[in-house]
Amino acid sequence: MLDVRREIVATIKRDGLRLGAGDGRKVAATSDPRDLFGVGALFIFVRATDTLRALRPFVGELNPSAAIVSLQNGIGNEEAIKAALGGHIALVLGATTESSLTLAAGAAMPVGEGKTVLGSGGASPETCNRIARMLDDVGIAASTVYDIRPHLWGKLIANAAINPVAALLDRPNGVVLDDPNAGEVARSLAQEAATVASAVRIQLPFSDPWSYVRTIVEQTAAMRSSMLFDLDNGAKTEIDFINGAVVATGRRAAVPTPYNETIVRLVKAREART
């Protein structure tokens, strides 16, 4: 595990990584990217805003046969990873609904039972299947699909509907179902994003975007979105890679996106205040 926060690395080295109330699991943790140059699989979990910067130390140094696995939010990570590492890498793209709550440094509590879907962004089917088996072996339900784009857009629609609304209201995700006004905004964001997906011939893995969003909210109602954490910490959010990606794709497809454009501007206005 690579993390720039040295206090977290030191805690994990000393106590292991704790999931829930269990004992610490021994995990190799480091703040030096050189310790990961020889790995067989590199999982990228940073915010989309940090993808290029996080991969910069690996340019020309990473094991050339390593699988690169992105389970990040938003659209645009594939392009950023390939810009950093080259276009002929064994890239595995995925969408996951696995969730957890941070309890303390080196400690987290899994929330519910999520699913992870993987597909190729340049990796062979054998590599995608190998990564899926690796996740399955540690208790993370994973499967592979021929075309990952519908699933990436499905996750994008959920994030676009939930994250900015809950973040702007400074509330956990459940506010989208608890407050009718918040819910109506979220529903409009989801429907608008689904219309854009349809316009660019993305066949979503669900027929009703709002029903799908509601299911995700029910699973994560008590959680605070990553976008809310970013606003609380004065960090740049992923709004450009989530709702901003809906807006950009809508422009290319000549589909109006007034709800997503408005929410992008509101989140950016909130960012400017932090």
C-alpha cells in the first residue's frame, strides 16, 4: 500500500490494517513509490483529480507486465492513466459499489455488500479474469464483462445524482431520500445523465436510472460522500470528472444538461469558499 500520509503508513506498519472490530491484518505499507515498481498489479484508488500526479513516479519504472487496475469514480481516468503510462498498458477498468467508513488511521468498517464489475481498457481477457479472481479470493465479489462502459456510466449516474447534492447540503447520502427537494434534484440529475448516455449509445445496465440511484442511496444512507469530505477538507472535488463529464459529453452529443451544469457551478462556488 502506497500513501503519501506518513502517519497512516506508520500506523499500518505498526498495527496492521483493521477492518471493523477485527485484529489488524499485516499489510506492507510505504510512502516510497519505488517499493511498488516490481508489482504484478497496481490498483489506483486516488481521486480522479490526482491520477496523473500519483502515477508520475512510475513512468518508465513500473514492471512492464503489471496490470493497472482503476476502480475510480468518474469518466476520464482511462485517458489520464494512458497519458501517464502509455497507451499499450494492461489496463483494467472497473466500477464498484463496495463502501466503507473510516474509523481511524489504518481502520475501516465495511458497509453492506457491494459488487465490482471489471472490463478491459487495454488488458487481455485473461488479465481481467485474473484480477477478478484475486478480488474474489479476498471476499470482494467481482465479475468481468466484455464492455465496461455501460457500468462506468451507471456508476457515474449514481455519483452525479448523489454526491454533489449531499455534499452541498452537508449531509450523509440519505438526504437524497429523506428530503423531497433534494430527491427531486437528484432524480433530475440522474435522468439527464441517462439521456446523455443514451445519446452516445451507451446501453446502461438498468432501465430506470432513479430506481438505481435509490438502491445505491439505501445501501449508503449513513455515509458521507467523498465529495463532501473534499469540501470539508478544502480539497478540489471530482465534480469535473462526474457531473462535468456529463456536461462535456452532452455538449458533444448536442444534448442540453442544465441540471448538471448548474450543480457543477454550485460545487465550484463552494470550492472557492474553502
